[in-house]
Amino acid sequence: MQCPSSNSFTYNSTLCACNPGFLYNATGNVCSPFTVSGADDFFVGTGVDYSFNFPESILSFESIKKYTRSQYVFLGATLVVIATWLLFCVFVRFGSLGDGRTHWYRIRWWISRLDVCFATRHWLDDQKVVKKRKTELGGAFSIASCILFIGLFAALLYQVISRRSIEVHSVIAANAPDLASFSNDMEFNITTISTMSCSNIQNLGTLVVGNPGFLDFKTAPLSTFANFSCQNTTNGPMVTLKCNNCQHIRDNIYTSWQFIDLPNIPASAVGFEFNITSRDHSDKKHTSFVSGILKKGSNMNVEFVTFRGEDPNILKFNLFPRIYRNKHDLRLIQPLFHQFLPGSSFGEINQLRASLQNSSNGLVNITLNVNFLSSYIVEIDSQNALGPVGFLADLGGLCYVSIGIFFYVLVQLEYKFKRFRHEDKVMRRIRNRKKAQERWDKLRKYVAFKWGRGTLPLEDGNVVLTSCCSGILIKSNQNEGSSKRKHIRKDTISFNKKVSMPDDKVLRKVGSDDATDSNVHRQQPLCSPANGIPLPPSLETKPDSEISSLEIQKNLQDLYEYNLMLRKELILAQSMLQSLTSNDSTSKGQQ
């Protein structure tokens, strides 16, 4: 190797090696420290992998867990949304209602229409009929209670999904038929993290069964247990042992191999990586595995070390038979990482330089120890922590709690502020006035379109001059509607002496016009409503129904009152004419 500028040293005058615990990177020509993320000494992951089970991958909930670590996230977000909504409702109340056409009125009206939880349920006076009330305050608290319920419901779902079941482990004694039923495919992958290759390996192929000194101790070719191979990876040489349908696993199994020095490739390593998997021979959807990276042992105080020497590095694993009752009696052999016993290693540069210059230390010895715990079998089953009845009970409790909290606040506000008790009347009064005005405008447009604008009553307070009875001025009341009768009082009549009487030509013209257009003469009175005398009262009858005696009596009463009004007008006109005639004769006599 080309000697890097830093974190390296030379040995044998011409060769170069990285510092203890540093790994050479040929691409960048640097020596980088070997570190393990997640732990100081080693990192191990173990368990049953459900990655091939489609329903389990959906219900794993892992994608949501990384964003929501606890229920407090849901509760905090719920409180923020509730506070934002209530502040918006408070801000809207500062807007003017006006005549019901402003945007503030529309927003506040729709907020009151959202009163779905507290309508007809708050502030009812004693001994009064219950009426439907939808207030702006009730609408604001109704939406707030719904937001609170949704937030609590999300927190409940999080709890149910994350803790939907409890995994129960029970241990039973194993017998021969139970152990024979475990038919698994196992794979052992041991990677020596270094710059070596599979060319450095030797003595791989011997299997030791049992404990030395006992009756079951023996040696056998490794091929009788598993197929083995070596593969070069970016991290170093990886030794693979594959056992298909492993039914003859004994209590203790040992196998060893060594890496030796080659020219310009010394035997040294900075760590080990392992991955052991087990699958059911007939059902390969589930995988039981253990994997991890080993940097150093617990008895080492040096942070960075390089493994090299005669003492073996022992990796111990236990195999535990498990029956998953919750997975249709799935039978898997669970591999467990038991212990790592580090062999010869060096943590100082001078010690490592001396070892690299000594040919007797030119090897890395690795021993794989597998212990099959066949005395007991673990049965695994799942028990639901919350049933459907309990879930519905919690759901109903959350609903009542959400409504009850804001109902209490609503009652307290209406008790202390009387204006809140009748705030619905103000907005309904404005809305009714607006609707009435809109309907009245539609009716006026319809009457003006069908019968002409002259048939509509005047809505201004101007004084009009009557041409029917000359010299009479009548004031028009603006607040009187078209359906009300206009009563003419004496104090509203004034005389104008400058008004001249119509001459004979005009009278003859009017008479000829009346003769030629008799239909119009029948329909129009001598004096129009614009001259101060109202139209005759209309006969109030209901279509397609018989006229009752009350309606006939009412119509006769209206005609009688109209005749009295005409009689008063006639008397006033006659007195005016007599006064004018007497004044004219007196003026002529004086002349």
C-alpha cells in the first residue's frame, strides 16, 4: 500500500500500515478510524423480521412513530389548533355587523350555524318553552369541542396501534418430537473487517461437535453440517455457512479458520461483522435473525485496536427454538448473540509495528461457537390489550369529555355576561330585516313590471299637490305601507287661493275622453292616489274558495269607511267653493 500522509506508520523500512484501529481506504489513500454507530463496544439487532408479510408491514406503524414519539405530540398539536380557532373567533367579534351585508356578519353568522353541540342546551330560563338557539359562542365552542375530540381520538388510535397487543412468552420443556419438528434453513455470515481478501484464509473445513472431554465430543468435516464459501466484499472477506433443513444441530458446535500474512497484505483486522438468519423450510415469509458489528471486547480499555496474533477471537451464539402461536404455529430457531471474546490485539503503534515485523504473529484466528439450547422451547402468543367494547367505551368517554369541558365554559360565560344569553336574537333580527327588505324589493319590481310604476305607493316624505280638489295640499307619510289605508286629517289640508278652477274646455275634453274610453273611466277614479285620495279598498277574497260572512262583513266595513272619507272630502271641497264664490261676489259688489 502507498503510505498515507497521516494516521499511518512504516515497518520493515519499506512497508506501510495504518495506526491501530484505523482502516486503509485505497480510493482516497487515507487511513480512517473504524467506528460503530449506536454503541461504544458493539451493535446488535435481533428479532423476527416481518418485511415479507404485507399486512404486518402496514400495521407496523413505524413510519408514523418516527414523527410522533408519544401522545404528547397529538395533544400539543390539538391545543395549538384549538387556541388558533378561538383567537380567530375573538378577532371576528370585533367586526361590525352593519345591515347584514358585511363580510364580518357573514362570517359570524356561519360560525353561529356551526353550533351543532350546544344548540337548545345552554342558558334556558326557568318556566319558559325550550327554543332552538344557535349562537356564535356556541358555534365557536362546538368546533373547539370537535377539534379536541379529534385530537384525543388520534391519541387513542396511537395508543391502540402502538400497544394493540401484548406478546406473551412461555417456556415449556422440550422433548425429541418437538425438536424434530423444527426444520429451518440457516445462514451464518461472518465478515472480517480489514484490507485482506479470501486469499489470506486457511484451515476452513473442520467441525467440532460437543465439549472436549465428554462422550459426545467428536470432529467431522464442515461439509456434513453446512455448505461454506468465502466472498470478497468492500469491508473484507466474508465467510458464509449455509445449512438447508437443519435437523441435526447438536448442543455445541465449533468451527475455526485463520487469516495469514501474504506478501504486502498483512493479516490484521479492526472488527467483525455478523449476520445470522433462520427461516422455516416450508414458510419463508418470516425471518428470525441477529446481526451486529463488533469493535472490541468489554475487557479492553483502549478505544482503537487492531486484531492480530495467535489467540483466537471467539464469537458465541445461542440458538433458541421458538413456536409462534400468533403466526399459525410458526416454528423458528431464534439466533441470539451471546458473547464476544477478543483474541490478540494491539492498541499502540510500537506494539503493532513489532507484531507486523514478527512472522510468528502473522495470523488472525477466528472461532465460531454455536450453542443449541435444546432443553426448553419458548411459545410466543399475542394477547389484545384493548377489546372492541373497551375501545368504544373510551371513544364515548372522549366525546363526552370534549363536549363537557366547553359546555361548562359556555354556561359560565353566559351566567356572568347577560349579553351572551340573547346574542342570537341580534343576528337573527338583522338577518330577518335583510330578508324582508330583499323580498319587498322583489315585490316592488314585480308590481312595477306588471301594472306600472304608478300603482306603487310613495315611499318618500314629499308634499304633493292634488289636482282633483284645487287648492288642497296633502302630505304623504313615508312609513305607511301599500296595504295600509291613508286617513286624511283636517290639519293636513291647506288652501291655495292662487289655484284656478278648470275651464269649460278642459271639462268638455275630459268628458269626451271619458266617453270614448269608458273602460278606463270605470277602472280609474276621479282623483288618483298621487293627488291625495287613495284608491278604493280591494275586495279580499281567497281563490278557489267560498266567501265567508266575515270576509263580506270586512269588505263592507272597508267600503263604508272609504265613503265616509269621500264625504269629508266633498264637504271640504264644497265649503271651499262657497267661500271662493262669496269672496268673488263681494269683490265685484265693491267694484
